[in-house]
Amino acid sequence: MKKNLFKGSLFTIGASLWWGVIGVIYFKFVSFASPLELTIHRTIWTASLLFITTSFYSKWSEFHMILKKKINIIILLITGLLVSINWYTWLYAVKTNNLLDSALGYYIFPILSVFFGIIFLKEKYNRNKILSVLLVVTALIYLLFKL
């Protein structure tokens, strides 16, 4: 359990640094392209990576099972659209130098995720969830006052 916690923590830190530091530098570097063009590129490269990993792990049978149900296709289309809107909004914020505004949105999102999990998925509160929400709320209040 502790090994998985440590490994998961390292992956989380790495992903956060990649997205928060390297991602901003990269997208500032390619800011000559429109946010829509960059969103389309991200979508194409993400689909390519899905194809490669599905092939590498030989998961095509599971992939086809998911696509057999119409409700799954609808859910995937809606969530894909939401992710694309999220990407476009973030890229637009980078392009227009509104990084602080977009960062606030990313601080608010975990609170909404926990809230939606409790409302729609009937998840239970535990000490870790309460602590994480309190940390996000504290950071959000701090950032709002710093504005």
C-alpha cells in the first residue's frame, strides 16, 4: 500500500509539474497558432496515443465491448466535448495571458469533482477528501486575496 501511495504521489507530482510548468512554456512557445488549432492537434495526438496504447496492450476486444452500447458512445462524445472545451479554454487563457484566471478554474475543479461524486455517485466523505477540499479552498481564498 505504501509503495503504491509513494508511486502515485510521484506520478501526481510529475504530471502537475509537466502540465503546470512545461505545458505553459510549450504552449507559450507555440502561441502563434490559434487555440482552436492547438486543440485540434491535441485531439489528434490523443487519439493517436489511444490507438497505440490499445494496440500495445492488446485491448481491442475491451474497446469494442465499450462501443457496443449506444449510451457509452453518447457518454464518450459528451465527455470528449467537455475535455475539448476545457483544453480550448486553457489554451485561450495562455494565448491571452490570463494564466491566473485559468489557474483559479483548475483550483475550483477538484472541489466540484468531489461535490459531483457525492451528489451523482453517492460517494462518502472521508478524512482525506475533507482535507483535500480544505486545502483547495484555502489555496483558492489565498489566491483570491492576492489578486
